[in-house]
Amino acid sequence: MEWVVRIYAGLVGLFWLSIAAKTWESRNDKAWKLEPTSPVLPSLPRLRVVIPARNEAVNIGACLQALSASDHPNWKVTVFDDGSTDGTGEIAAKYGAEVLRGEEGIPPDWRGKTWALQRATRAIQEEWILFLDADVRVQPTCLSRTHSYAITEKVDLLSGYGRLTMESFWEKVIQPTVGGVIVLGNPMDRVNSDDEQERVMANGQLILVRREVYEELGAHERVKDKITEDVELARLFRSNGRRQRCLMMRDLFSCRMYASLEEIWLGWTKNFYIGLRKKRGAAAILVFFLLVYNMLPALLLPIGIWSGGEVAAWLVGLWGLMQGVRLMLDLRTGQEPFYGLLQPLGALMVAAIVIDSMRRAAAGKLVWKGRVYSA
């Protein structure tokens, strides 16, 4: 019994120590970070911000208000009201945004967001387009720093990870685990390597593109039927020899993705299995790591304490190591440390989401904002 526990605790402990090492390394790595103090060009070309919005009355005002504080000298904003029934367009107009309305239905071979973005960009003349989700809140320096980086580094598509805003119980339990899976599964050195054709990443919350290149490659029509259109758009750029980057932008923008357990479940079941490129093996490995390396130690802990002796020492030590690493991550990202104790519950929920995502994709019933999409 003791040797089995030693091997298990050793393997899981090494896994969590590797997370700690990667976190510490990335903390000091400035190569893939964009910050409020990053360089800004003395003059910037015209920029058009495009916000697709479907029933975003609770978000659009705060999004536009945050944008209004931008220090970028040369930008305009268009809100594409995608058939909203909650007054989204009217609210956007009050904040001075240009509002375009899409009343017609979605063609059968398009997704809702890609269809909205394709229509929104038809008449744009600015040199650069920034696609922004309505639940994003940009800092005043966000537009100028992202735009300056793209021009200086000759990047044709730039995206990044912002700060996750979490308010409800289930957000704080589930979202940190999801975020960890995405970041750890997509190392910055690899997703930003021009030689990598498969390991590509972009975050649809904020994507900056050079309009000329975007149109030359066929715009969103080339990814019209994709659920994870952000990643596929980045892959389109890279596969055509265009420079693409995904950076850490935690201090430049934030986003509260989902407010309830239902939204979290529907949002991630729509994206997870598709994000894994519908690879059952990858999904199985992910579920295995979530359950065996995150949840199982918590289940074994009381058994170990009851058993006493060496078994208790190994399992208590493993639990302490896991909590120490999670605490370091929470302090670094500004999350409430208490929820680290619920890491096993978060892992269980994410594993269930991955399994349900596979089931829904197989059934062709991915649901989001009242629309059912085929996988």
C-alpha cells in the first residue's frame, strides 16, 4: 500500500511542481507580455473598434464607457446589433457608437458571430480593425499599446489573454481551472512560434487585425462555420505566412465571461471539445488529469489521515503542495485564496463539462444565446 501511495504522490507532486516552475518562469518572462507601460508610438493610424452584440444590454454600456477613456488618438467604434431584443442597439447609440443592425437570418453555413463580424466590416476603411466582445472592459492604455505593438513588431493579427473577472460562486470555482487548462495547454513560446502550424491560439474577446491582410485572406468568410472562430482565424493568418501573436495582457483588459452556472456550462460545452479539435484522445487525457491529478488527492486525504503512518504523511504533504501552488497562482492573479480549497470541485466540474461537450458535439447540438449550432 505504501509504495503505491509513494508513486502516486510523487507523480502528482511532480506535476504540481512543474506548474509552479512554469508560473515562476512566466512571471519573469517579458517576451510575451503587453503592459500599460509598454512602448507606444508617437502617432498611430486609424483604428476601427467592432463590437458584435446580441442581447448585451447588461454589458454594452460599460464596455463603451471603458472605451471612451482610451488614450488612443485616432479611433472609432461600431456596434453590430445582431437581432437583439433587449435594447442593446439603443443603449449603444446613447454612448455615441455607430450602430449597425442585422435583422436578416443567419445563412445555414454560417455561425452567428462570424456572420455578424463579416457584415460589420463590409464598409470599414480604417487601416486596422479591433474586434472586441461586449463583456470586455479595456484599460485606457489598451488600444494604444496593442496597436503600437502590432505595428512595431509587424504583426498582422494580435490577440491576448486579459484578466478574468469572477463574481459568483461557480465562476470562482470553475473559471480558474478552465483558465489554467487553456494557458498550460498552450505554452506561449509554442503558440507564438511561426514554425508551429497546429499550436495556434487567439482569444476572441480581443483581436486586432490589419484590415488589408484580413480582407486579402477572405475575412470571416474563411472561418464562417467555425465554433472557435478566433483560433481558426489566427490559424488562417499563420498558414498563409502572416505574422500572428497571442500575448499576456492581464493589465490591459478584463472580461467577465459568464455570470451563472448555466452560462458557464453552455459556454464551455460549446467550445471545449471543438477547441481540442474534436480529438477524443486529447479529451480523455484532459479528463484523466483533471480527475486523477486534481480531484483524487482530496478524496484520498481523509483515508490517508485515518490510516496514519507513512500513507498519511505522503497524502498530507501532497495536499499541502497542491494548495501551496494554487495559493501562489491565486495571489498572482488576484483571486480569492479560499477557492483554492475547492480546486477538486472545480476539476470535477470541468471534467464533466469536457465530457458533456463531447456528447453535445456528437449530437450536433451546441447551444449559445438561443441558437443551436451543428458541430
